[in-house]
Amino acid sequence: VNVTSVRRADDGYHVTTSQGEIRCRTLVIASGACNRPVVPGLSEGVPPEIEQVTPFDYREPGRLPDGGVLVVGASATGVQLAAELRRSGRPVILSVGEHVRLPRVYRGRDVLWWMDVSGVWDQRYDEIEDLTRARRLPSPQLVGTPERATLDLNTLTGMGVELVGRWAAVRDGSALFSGGLRNMFSLADLKMNRLLGTFDEWAVTHGRDAEVGPVERFEPTRPPASPRLRIDLRGGEIRTIVWATGFRPDYSWLHVPVVDDKGHLRHDGGVVTDSPGMYALGLPVLRRRRSTFINGIEPDAREVIDHLARHLGLPR
């Protein structure tokens, strides 16, 4: 059934659904963090003749107008769509902001294997210095393919995708881009190499160095010689804009004052703040860095349900 409304009741919560009403003392919100695409306000300044789509609207290159495509956002969705559009023969420009670069395979093992065994994914939310930032980090530039290929910005430029900086403004029908592309690349490369160093250290410390491949370092992200700072959106070069600028949860049905001004649920490790008996699961870094992955839900759920049981006074 669909939940259409949740409100506080004297002894808990009143839930309205498409098939009736439910009264409950406790409530677990597990509706996900990516219910709606985020589209920045500058989209309102785009000329009307340009089609604008989000990943929720996009299906395949053939359904877009003929001509060039500007993909905005260089996280997992953005780089995958840019690659697919470019393979279809279209001119593609990718607007790059903050991003997380990772190789698909490192030292012969999938990078997610390294994240798992090295304990990076198990870092707890109360051990992270800047938790708000950690919860809002972009998704890594990873793609799942049978050949386990790395899809990073170097791969895209090798395919003929043009890179520009973060889209900063629309002025007189033109898109204006930040000039800090080189710095953005350097920061992403630095963070990637720091993480790979963590993997190397783990392999040595745990006696696993001999069973994996040799230490690798990857070519720095190649900046364009002279990235464009302005594109005339009325000149016909761009016919479609794809907004791959992230997602946000949808709490429009939640009529309890537990959502902040940016649309995020206020909680402490899945225990919703200022609303006894309300809990959450499946949100970014809920209790661990792996919280939004399928293999991260079980340990989070055990701890959240322990708290729920104590709230109800149930024996554990």
C-alpha cells in the first residue's frame, strides 16, 4: 500500500494509507534517500527551446532531440549518461563539480572488495569528524559492467566528451561555468590516492600484501587545455540538458516537524530527533559508511531495532 500521511497521535503515530488507516506506537521510515531528482534553480533561466530532463525522465539517447547534450553533474549517474550519450554519436559536454574518483579494480580486486575488507565501509557515524558533509558526499564515479571497466573523467575525454567547470549561472541566455576545474581534479585525485594508500596499508598490516596485485597509482585527471567558461544556449549547439545533480528524499507525506530546511530527516544514527518512537533506515551514513548499500542494512537495523525495543519496554 502507499502511505499518504503520517501524523502524531497521543500514543504514537496515525498513518493514512491507500487502503485504510493504521495506529502505531513506533514507526520506521525506510523510504530511501533518492526519491526525487535535485534540479538547481538556475534551470529556470535556460531558454525554452532547450529540452531539460532528469535521470528520472531519461530513457535512451534516441528519445532526446537531435544535437548536442550538456550533462550537468559528474557523479555516478552523470558519467554513465555522458558515456552512453557519447557512444550514440552525440556531441556531449559534461559540467563537473565536486566528485569522487575511484578505479573499478585496484590491485586485481574490485574496489568495493577493498572498501569492505579494509573496514572503510564500517566506519561509524559517531567517528566521522564532519558527519553532515559525509552524508552529502557525491556517489563515486563507478559503473557496473561485465568487463569491470573504470569510468572516470579521463575515460570520458578519451571518448571525446568535453569537460567544463561547475555551472555557476545563466546570464543573457548563456551558461557560465566556474574556472576552478583544475583544482577540482586535483582534489578528487588527492582523495583517491589517499584512499588507495589506506588499502595498501591494510594489506601490509594484515599480511595480505602478497595475495593481491602490485601497488598501483593512476594517471592524474587530465584537464582541458582551455576549458570553456561560457556557452551560448541560444546558438543551437546544445539541444538538451540532463540534470544529473543528485537526488533527495521525499517527505511530503510526513506531517511531523522532523525535517530540516534542506529536506533531510533530523536523526541521530537512525533515531529521529524530537519524535519518540520514530526511526529511519537506509539513509546515507545512517550508522556506518555502508548504510545505503544492501550489505549495510543488517547491522544498522539490529542497532535501531534494539533502541525501538527499549522504547517499547520489550525484553531483548
